[in-house]
Amino acid sequence: MSDTKNWSPSYTAWKLMETILDGKNLKPTDLGKELLLDLYSDCVNSVGGDYVADIEDIDHELEAEDFEDDLDEDD
């Protein structure tokens, strides 16, 4: 990652979140504010050694947003 060995927990969580988004070919703007905050919170918890929900939750949330957008377009 980097030659710097003193990453803060919040910076490490941010980099983890970026890695997850990159792995799913997503940009932060692709997620809603609430989902993005939930993902960052999960990353912070992960860095802290706490249990984290499945990353697949992102896919389910995005599918729900797409479904809501489709409903809005039909109006």
C-alpha cells in the first residue's frame, strides 16, 4: 500500500472503503449518502476488529435504489 507505517485508523478505514468500491467498480457518488456512511462505518468497525455485515449488502441496496428509480420513471 504505502511505505508509511503509521496509518491512522480513520485513514485505513477510508482506504478500505476505496478498495471495496474499486472492487465493485463503483464511485462514492454511485451510492446514496446513507449507504456510503454505512459502508464507511462498517470499514471503521472492521479496522477496529469488530464484526462487519456482508459487503453484498451494497449490492442489495443498489438494486433497491434501481427499483425505486424504475418506479419513479413509470409515473
